[in-house]
Amino acid sequence: MHPREQTIFALSSGRPPSAIAVVRVSGPQAGPVLTALAGKMPAPRLATRVLLRDANQQPIDDAVVLWFPGPASATGEDVAEFHVHGGRAVLAALFAALSAFAELRAAEPGEFTRRAFENGKLDLTEAEGLDDLIHADTDRQRRQALRQLKGLLGDRARNWRDQIIEASALIEAGIDFSDEGDVPAELIAPAVARIETLLGEIEEVLAAQGRSERLREGLAVAIAGPPNVGKSTLMNALARREVAIVSPHAGTTRDVIEVQLDLDGFPVTVIDTAGIRETDDPVEQEGVRRARARAAEADLVVWMSDPQHDEAPQQGDAPVWRVRNKIDLDTAARDAGRAKAPAGGLGPGREAVDFSISASRGDGIAELIAALVGFAEKYFGSDEGSLIGRERQRNLLRQTAESLQRSITVLGDGEELAAEDLRMAAYSLGRLLGRVDVEDILDVIFREFCIGK
């Protein structure tokens, strides 16, 4: 039997122990298995309380079961759900009972969602949105993923693809009737108008998104600078907990320390790096090398200094903010009062941005956090109307736009060339939706899911 024809089961709720655990079964044997364990077949989509028993009629648990006959189910197949008490022993007994059925097997990561995709319940953009929703850590990530799951991009892509196919049909009809005088022009003119409109819509989407797909990974902020200027203290202040060791001795931080933060719904990874200086210690040398490498990869570098260490920051591709720490020890800085950012300095540009803070006492920390939120807002752009959630989606939309543009450009050289470019545009959108030639990427996408989804 082909693996896709087998019946699968998995825990679809959180890790035990828990108050309630949900175990799902999907496939042709879901109904017989449910009847065998529950002693009866419940009415479809009606929660029913039963005493589950194994093959030896030994009780497993007092449970609630649900029956979803296909294709009106999450996967498009027959699906049974067992809502049991979430203790490890209960789940072990239920899994043992399920495993005793010859035609059942444990599900692989993402296999339930993959079956939903293969049965037409989800397109690939919606499946990616579901994965993003599962892994969302912040409210903005959740909202973007939910829009994808609800088909915001998929519905537009399907509409675009249908219109491209219609335009292609007009052009190919013009080829077929090329000897009929005015007929080709009457067919091609509306096709060109439709292509130009579609191209404008897709280019508008590509231009408006900014870096919305980066919302999945988050913004990387590296705290760099000389040793003993308070980088770890600032890290702890931003995280509001002790995540890095703070010591008056230089060189305490030898490796890169990362912490994930939720700043006003934006996912931000703050990176505490080793103090950058010349040293003969091989371990510290490696820490400095890693610090420089991580700062080079960051989206924003916070370069820290203090009254005793005021080295110039190392410039790279990312914008650099200068943060002067320990103002409680520096009269001039203390008189300046609070952290400040020059106008226009919050975005991902090259403007100079300077702050004065006391990481240990908390002076200026609120203003620095507000500036980071402002930077994130400009970096990610407005996400409320964003259609693109992944780089894969952006690349395929860009390929679609390029094919549409070529079809207009080459139309004067022959309708056959334009028709071929339109086929390529429709093909790119088909790959976006996962409906043509995507076997090479399906395994990569679905193995990122957790087991039970």
C-alpha cells in the first residue's frame, strides 16, 4: 500500500501532561478504528462521550470522540478525533491500541497538512501560512500568518492565473485566425490590456511589501563595542531578566548570546557579543571573531561605549547606532539628561543615531526601546495589507511579472513568443499555489511542521 493511502495517527495537541489531549486519525481506516475503540460510530461532527477500550476490551479512558467523514474534513479524508485526558499513561495506552491495528501507522511531520494540500483543502500559500501561524511568537507574526491561512495571497494568485490563461487564449486564438484580416487585432488588443493591468497589480504588490517576509525570522540587533562598556547589562535590561553574566572584568563574554524579544509585536533577536579588542587569549580571539561576524550579519548594530572607552564603531552594511553608556558616571552626559535620536534616524538608513544611557540604572532605556520599535516599523513596513510572507512567494511573483513584461515586449515580434511568456507566467503562479511541478519543494516545506499537523 502506498504511504499516502495508509491511515495515520498522531497527537495533535501540546506535549503531555495536559488537561486534555487530542489524537487524530486520518485515512480510510479511521471509521473502523473509531468504531472498534469507541464501541459505536458517533454521528458526524457531534461530540460524543464514550469509554474507549482496546482490543482486549480493557478500558483506556473516559473520552470524547468526533467523526468527520471525508471529504468534509480537515484533510479531505475520513478523520476521527479522540479527546482524552492528557496524562502520559493515557496517551501511551491509546497509542498502543492504535498501533495494534495492522493498517495504521504514526504520522510524519506535516503529514496531516500535506494530505489536506494534496486533497485540495489548502493551497501551498495557505499551508505555509498554517506553519507560520503555529510558529508565530508575536502578534504581528500571528496576524500575517492568519492572513495567509485565510487565502489572502492564494485567492489573488488564482485570480491572476485565470486572467493570464484567458489572455493567453485570446492571443493563441489570434494565431489560429491570423489569416482572417482584422480578427487577430480584435483579439490581441483586449489581451494586451488585460496583461498590462495584471502586470501593474503584481508590481504594486511587489513594491508595497518592503521586507514583510522577514517578519517570520525577525529583526537581528547586535550589541557590539569594546570590552566592559555594559553590553551584557544592556542585554539584560532589554530582556528584563538575567540572560548574560555581568562582571566588572573585561572579557567576561566569550561567545555570542542571543535572546528573542517581542517589541510591540515585532520579533527582535538581540545579540550580545564579546568585547572587540586585540588580545592574545585564543578563546577570546575566537569570541571577537564571532562578534565581528555576527555584527556583520545583523540588521542593526548598537555600538556601545562609555567615558573610558569611546572607540569609533566599525562600519558595515547595517546601520550603526552609537550608545554612550554609564552617563551616571559622566557629568557632561548626565547633564544632557536622556537618550535622544536625531530626526530621521530611526529607519534603516545611514543617518547617525546617538543615545546616552545608564544601562545599570535604567536611564534612557525606555527611549532606546521606543527607537528600536520605530526602526522595526520602518524596517518591516506596514504589514496590514501585506500579501507576501516568504521569499519563495516573492521570487515566484517576480518571475511572473518578468514573464508578463516580456510577453508585452515581444508581442511585436510574434504572437507565438508572447503566448509562450504567458504560459511561463501562469506556470510561476501555479508553482506559487503548489499546483504544478512542486514535488522538489514539498518535502522541504512540510517537514518543517510539527508531528500532528
